[in-house]
Amino acid sequence: MADGKRPFSRRTLLFAGGAAAAGLATGGLAWAQRPGPDDESGDGGREAAATPPQVGDFDLRTGAELLAPAPLFNTTGPQSFAFDDTNGQVYTLQVVQDGIRLDDEQEAVAYDDRKSSGDMCLTRLDSSGNTLGHMYLRGFGHGISFGVEPTGQRTYMWLEGRADLEKGYGRTVVRVPFKDGAVLNSSDDSVRHFEPVPGATAVCPALDLAGERVLVSHEEEGEHRFSVYGMADFLAGRFTPTQTIKAGVQVKEEEWFQGCALSGDFVYVLTGNPYTGKNGRNPRKSGGNTYVSAIDVRTGRAQGRHKVTVAPDLPYREPEGIAVRRAGAQVGLCVGFSVKAKDRRELTVYRFTG
């Protein structure tokens, strides 16, 4: 949500990177999608038109609605989402809403306390946005990004864990099975914590299942970095990254880091803020300041940055999460927005193709 992100401080992109990335395979189920409106008016449209629309492997002019605004299990805004392409489902994370008392809690807990404690609600949706289940995750983190790994009868969540109790962001990576209706604590004995970068803060993972890779976003020695690991090595506790990008992912000062994804040769980074009033720094007429940037993991160099202009007329439009969806041979880069409904926030997702 708006008060839960950390801004970047400079305009330029500065990277240093590593070796070649793994190859890709494809698979999954197709979802229906509808064309989304482009922003052709105001300064926002002109700025987007002035920059190349190709970001990594994707064309940011191709946006189409993949998921219409859908309510989550709690009323708070979504923080991120991830796909289970095998089963045609999407999972979302959000901070636990204000005033909920879980079964083993003596009283209801305020939202600010949930946020600083890293308490999240995980919702499972079908491809139409219908809720299929949920679970509560206490002490895990803020949910900037995560991954979903379907394996036979179980579906595993790759999440941040062991939240910093002052800031609410994770310090480890965990892999736990989804259990509908469960309440899971980060400190439970059943939760195995991975520390690929001991002492790192603001840790959050994402998965590239096709390439069998794990992406870990983290802060180390005051610097935001991305590290890429082979999944088998990661699970075995071998934490030598195939790539480490010393990512001063630096954009306009007011833009917040809203998630990351890994696909093919590129790390994709989402930044931006919700609309402000007409006299603010990010009014609706500007087209918003949501951007997707790409970094080539083979060279560490920036490979495009473009404004996301879809859905300019949403009543509230905060970028919340970025993920890759695979449907047969088709690969889509997906961006989520938190939108306002009558008494809650909802998630809508737009898909971009190559």
C-alpha cells in the first residue's frame, strides 16, 4: 500500500551483473482477456510515446485486461500476486485488515500492528477472480513479491519470512504449502528459513519455474540488489548465485518499488505510486507514474523502461505486483493495480505480450 514502500533516490539505472541465464520451457492454461484502454491524452501519453515501448521481451503497448477487479479475502489492498499456471489460478498477498482476531488471539489487532509485524493474508482465486481459499501468515513480511510452485497434490508458496518487527519486511525466504483456512507463524518449527544473503533486509522472492530459478530481491549494505539462483541449489542450501545485480534501480524520487519478476534473460522491476489530487505530483491527467523496467541478467545493463498507460480511468490506481504468466507457448508480463471499491480494495491485472 502507499505507506508501505520505499522510494528510490535517483533517475538513472545503474547495474553490475553476471553470467548467462537459463533457457525456458512453456506450459499452462490460457485465460480470456479483454483489450485495455491506452492513455493517449496529457503529458503521460506523450512521455510514453517518446520512449521505446519494448521492455525486455515485452511490448508495453499491448496491455489487455486479464483479471477484472476482484475482491480478496481481506479488505486491504493487494501487495502482489503470482500465478499457478498449471491449475489456472492466481494467488495474492495483502496485509491483514484492521480489527481481525484470529482464533488464538486474545483480542482484535489493529492494522498498523499487523503491518509492522509482517502479518499477511494469502488469497487463492480462480481465473475469473472468484475466491477459492485463504490462509493467514503471521510474522512473514510485507509481500512485495512471491512465487507459486505447484507440485502434484500440493502447491508451495515461496515467501519472505522472519519479518523485521519494526518495518514489517522479511529477512529470509521460506517455502510452505498452501493450506486453506490455516494460520501459520513464521516462527513455527514447520517453517524452514533460507538465508541466501545472511544479514540482508527487505528480502522477497520470485520464481521462474520454466528456467528453474529463484530471484531474490534484497537490501545489503544499503544497496538494493537482485540475486538469481538455481532452484535445486537453493533448496539444497547452496547459495552461490548465478547472477547478482547490484541494482541501484534508481528512478524518480517519488516512485516506490512495487515488485519484481524473472523471465528469460531479464529481471523486470515495477515502480510507481497511486494517483494524487490534481495539484499533486502524480495527478490522473499525467497518466500516472507506473513504470516497468528491465535488466539483462547476462550483462547487468538496463534494457528498457516504459510507462504503463493501461486503465487510466480506474477510480484508484496503485501499481501492486508484477508476475509472468505462461499459457502454452504464450508468455505474458502482468502488472497488477490496487483499485477502490465501496468498502475495500480490489485487484485488477493487465497482461503485456512480446
